[in-house]
Amino acid sequence: MAEIPDATRTELEAAAFRRLVKHFRERTDVQNLDVMNLAGFCRNCLSKWYRAAATERGIEMSDAEARETIYGMPYDEWKATYQK
């Protein structure tokens, strides 16, 4: 495989991340517990990693803001609508 420039690698990783978030938003039938049991991480983990990356770059972000980024809506709204 050819060497991928860092900027292109970052673009590919960002695209994969956006696709993962889109997939999680579309698959509201899949509960976090199910994902955690099978994959070892869930939407909440992803939101924590997102917040940590923001913090590393000097961007202030609350847990609620990070979760809304991943869930596409406030977490309490998602729980009330989709959590079983």
C-alpha cells in the first residue's frame, strides 16, 4: 500500500468517524449496552473520546455537548425516545 500523507489520513479518519456517528444515529434500535457487550465501547464512550480530543486541543466542551454531537440530540431526549 502506498504511503498516505498525514493530511489525507486525517481526512480519511474524519470521514470514517462521521460515518460511524451517522450509523449510530440511524441504528437507534441498538442499545448502548448491546454495543458495549459486543464491541467494548458505546455511544457514550465515543462522546467521551470526542470531548477528550477537544480538551487536548484547548476546546472547552461539556459532557452534554459531546453527547449531543454523537447522539444528534440532547442525551435525555435520546434516552426518553429510544432507550429500552
